[in-house]
Amino acid sequence: MKNYQKVLSNAFVNKYAIPHFNINNLEWAKYILEVCEEEKSPVFLGVSLGAAKYMGGFHVIRKMVDGLIMDLNIKVPVILHLDHANSVEACKEAYDAGFDSIMIDASRYSIEDNIKMTNEVINYCKNALIEAETGKIGGSEDNFTNEIYYTTFEEATNFLNHCAIDMYAPALGSVHGIYKSKPNINIDLMNKISSSNHIPLVLHGGSGLDDNILKESIKNGICKINFNTELQISWNKGVRSFINNNKDIYDPRKIISSGELNMKNTIRKYIEVLGSKNKGE
Ligand code: 13P
């Protein structure tokens, strides 16, 4: 069995979702791990290619996360995850650096190429959890902007028949970033894909969705929900108000950590909504 397979199947069987929080730096990883440990929640630490570049590379991140787990005495399952990698090469590099979970996102290519690339990743990254996507999740990810294109049931079934992945992210109407209009998440399609294929589903673009949509999604097969924007917004609110009220302070530790409380509250709220509290014991 792969590392962390049990953590994922536990969510699938017991109908809760593991939160995926994107990280951008040491502080974000630290805040997320501290709250997850307090709440006893398993967690995916998501790293986009842009964030990996920003932090210096996959090895830096692996070692930084290992150091935090050790020094902060984190006992809950922490799954270091590559988010939306659009090349097989990047997936292999992250895996070689010790990532636990890999998302190959070849959704911009034809379904045949998507299947081919996904299988290359499955064959190489043998011990990692593998996530893949079809259709188009809207919004932007590292400057790649696209329109929403819902995965069809036939496409989903065809893809899953050809790729033995661990988690599947069909496009169900969600958007990365801020929703510009009322979200239209296709719960019926989610349910149909989940009940016919028995595979943990992933919901991207969790920020900005109502709690009841998140809960409904979990009832209908979603086992991992990704959050990034809402963490950025809450951190930013705290920092902006601190800077405005403390014009003389220039210590970066004080400035960066002025977003900590807000960000931690957001993390705690999502753990509650997703039902992952006390599931990481
Ligand atoms: P949000 O930025 O909308 O929360 O989406 C995050 C995400 O899906 C990362 O893969």
C-alpha cells in the first residue's frame, strides 16, 4: 500500500474531506501545521509550481516541511503534495525530492495525451498518491487562465478506465481565485461520477464556496478540498491593517506574523466544515 493511502481511504469511507492548503513560505507551512496539530486534522500541504520556484525548489520544501514536523512535534498526517503540475518532468522531480502526493494536470491537452501523461506519472511515482484532472477548472493557477469546461460523465469514466489514479479532480464548475459570479457546482454529476467509479474526488477552488456546498460535496464523493485564495485574503487583511496602524515597524517577523491570527482562524473554520477535526489522531 502507498504511504498515506489509508488516510485518504479513511476520508472516503467515513465521509469527510481532508483539507488541502497551499503554502507559499515557511510561515504559511508553520501556521497550517500548528492549527492542524491542535485540531488533530490530517492535511495536504499543496505546492504549486510557482510556489515551488518561489521557495527555492522541491528539496528546500521537503526539508523545510520535515524540519517543521520534527521541531513542532507534529503528529498528524502531513501529505506534501505537488499541485497542478503540467509536465511529467516536474512530477518526477518532486517525487524524487520526496513529495508524498503528486497532481499531474494534463487537462489542457487532448484526453489521449492526458491519459498518456498521467500513466507516465503513475508508473514513475510508484509510492506517491496520484491526482489527475479532466475538463477545465476555471480561474487562474500560476497565471494560467482558463474558462470552465465541465467534465462529462463519459469523459470521466473513460479517463478512469485508463488511469489507475488515487484521487480524481473532475471539473464540476469550481474556479480558482475569487468567484466573479454565483458558483454553479454540479452536484448531480459529482454524485454520478463518484457512485459509478468509487474513487475519492477532489474539489479545487474551495475558497468562496458556501459551507453548505462544501458539505453537500463531501456527501457526494469529495474527499479533498483545496484552499488557497481564502488564506491569502485573510492573511492579507491582518497584515494590511497592521502596516497601516504601525508605520514605524519594519521587523519582517512582526509584519509577516501580523496575518497569522486571521489565517489560523480561516484554517480552523475549514477543518470544522470539512469534518476532518480529530481524524488525524
Ligand atoms: P482557491 O485559490 O480558489 O482556494 O483554489 C485553490 C486550489 O484549488 C488549488 O489547487
